[in-house]
Amino acid sequence: MSNRKHVIHTGALLLSLLASSVMAQVSPQEAAALGSKLTPLGAEKNGNADGSIPAWTGGLPVNAGAVDSRGFLADPFADEKPVFTITAQNASQYKDKLSAGQMAMFQRYPQTYKIPVYKTHRTAAVPDAIYSAAKLSAVNTQGVDGGNGLTGFNESHYYAFPIPKSGIEVVWNHSTRYRGGNTKRLITRVQPQTDGDFSMVHFEDEVAYPSELADENKSSAQNILFYFIQRVTAPARLAGNVLLVHETIDQVKEPRSAWLYNAGQRRVRRAPQVSYDGPATAADGLATSDNYDMFNGAPDRYDWKLVGKKEMYIPYNSYKLDSPTLKYGDILKAGHINQDLTRYELHRVWEVVATLKPGQRHIYATRHMYFDEDSWELAEVDHYDGRGALWRVGEGHIQQYYNKQVPGYTAETLYDLVAGRYSVVGLKNEEKRSVEFGYKTMASNYTPAALRQEGVR
């Protein structure tokens, strides 16, 4: 081969490799659809053909309901009744709008599992500044390392790919969605026994973003997506244990850093197990670390196939489930939560199938995932084991925290079809306050040194 041909061949190969390692952002012309044909976050603005999904008209206003002294929201749809209820007896009529996991729940609990379907309300909304950030992401953010990391994202901070072209870009929108800035929550985790008996673990957790921390070293935080800290406050045998996580954007280039403070030992240790299929905190072996937030962490162990969009009955506007008038015993029942307290609506979702890559390890070989198009919240996940059998069914009960313009979860449930048990995280009905958005904090609070100082049993 002549030198000239060798140079041309080599140059073409390098361009090919570059194209495969960097996923292009959308053009300014495509991004112009955000806020016009599409919602500002990339959903179809129009309703569906028969009107069962209405057009998006801006979401719930900030004054959609009253806010009590603990920060809990009134249900703006409290007077509505289910349009119909799906049960094991009629589920086959609706299977085209249900996941395989939902159908399996009807088979596993034919007498008690139900899906009450209400009128659809497209309530998702975020502040105008976040809409502008999403548009900035659309024309600047690119995926690198096969989509495992992002570049061009540090100026926008939210919704990496509001007009996604691939499955992994849909997943990134979930991971980079707006959560109300720095937040602080008092929540619970519980795994009821097969007879419904339960004991709860109580947490105080915080999420903080580098862009919202005055003392953050911006240059050293270029690959930080957020900081996360979780303190166990009860029961007494676990109280005082603290988990600290530095969540990175590209976890292949720089893996997530995690530390655990053990109150009994009064020691801080690295916690590499807090990732992938490492056991979730206080989940009794019924959930993995990456089940938290319905899915979190590095995407590198899976191939992500974008199947497309479909209409689906998903948990939505779950204000009844979040009511401070409820006791935890009203919600937690044998096999599954009290479905009379749930609300499902017909929404368009992005369907993504994650398949474990050859040579990679994870207890979930396949995940079928369904993301709400309006909020990018992950609403339904079906988890399959290595034999291809459906194992666990995840449901994210979504609500709009309208007073702060934040889509979020009321609770996340994960049902183990084999064990006949489940894990639920995020319930706060009996806690002393609801979520605190816009929490004021500093980067220096999210260091291993700070963990040692605050770790007092």
C-alpha cells in the first residue's frame, strides 16, 4: 500500500472511531422544536388521537393546591374517581397498555392486586430556567465512550438529551433530570414479610449539585453530577450509619466514589460495593444499589436499545399515596402496597431494553424500562434473571411537587415475584416534614472528613 493510500485509510479509520465514540448533539433547527411542537423537555405537546391523553399546556401551576405546615401537598384531583379498574379478571383486555411485570403481578396476586385508572392529567413542569438549560443541553451535550459519559454538559446541568436518538440517551435524561436543586428528605425503607408484618428503617438523605454550592471548586468538579449523603436515623441498631457518594458523570473514566461511616466501629471506609448489583442499604437483599431512583449509576454494563414510544398505564399524580393522614400500616400490605391508595393514568412512555453485555456481570440480565415522556421519570421496570425469567417488578409512583415545580417520586416499589416480598423506599407520610427543596449547603459537607466529624451514634 502506498504511503498516500495508507494515510487516507488511517484517516478514515480514525474518523470512524471518532464518530462511534462521540454521539452527536441535535442541530439548532431540531432544538427549535423544544417549546413549540415539543414540550420544553422534549415530549410530544399534542394529545393522542382519541383524546385520552390530553395536550400538555404547561403542567400544574404552583398554586394548584394548599401546602400544610409540614410541606405536604393537597391533592388537586381529590374529587376524581377511577374511570375503571383493571383486575386479574379483565387484565387481558388492557395488556397492550401494561408491562409484562404488571401482568405478572395480576397472576401472582389475583385477589388483591389492581390498577385503578383515572383521567390523565399532564402535570409535569419545571422552572423556566431549567427549560432553557434543556435547550442548551440539546445543542451542546454529546455522549462519549459509547455513551457512558457526557461532554459539553457542564454549562447546562440538566436533561442531557431532551430529543433523544438512542436508548442510552433516554437513560441519561432520567439521570440528569431536575430534582429541585439541593434537596433534603426524611424517608423510609421497608420490606414487609409475606404475611404483611414489617419494621421500618428511617433515613435522612440529601442531594447536592456542584453548580449550587458556593464553596465548590469548579475545576475539580467537572465530572461530578451530584453529591449524595444518607443517614440512618432509626432503628437504634442502625442509627448513626452514614453513606456518602460522589456521583460522577462518566463512571467508566472515574468510578463513583462512596464511603460508609459505621457508627459501631466509628470508622469511615471506602464502599465500592455501593454500585451496580451491590446490595442496597437496609433492603434485606431485595434490591440492588442501582435499583435506587428506579435506576442509577454507570450504564456501561448494558447495551441500551430504544424500542420507541407507546401508551401505557403508569403510576401518576400519586397524591393520595403521599397523604399525611395515612399511617404506614394503611399502605403496607402482604405482597404489595395497598393498591386502593394508588392512581394510574394513561401516558406516553419511552420504552428501552437494557441487555447485559457479553463478559459483564449483573444479577439482572435484562431490564425492560418505561420512562414517562413528560418528566423523564422512570415509571415501570421489569427485571429478568440470567435464565430469561421475569424476577422483579419496579414501579415508580410519580407526583408533581407543584409548589416548587419539581416532578418526583412519592414512593418506589420493587416486587420480587419469586420471594413473594417487596421493598418500598421513599414513603414519608408519618415523618415530620415533606421534601425540602432548595436546601442551602456547602461542598465541604460532602467529604470523607466531614463524614468522620458528623458520625455520632
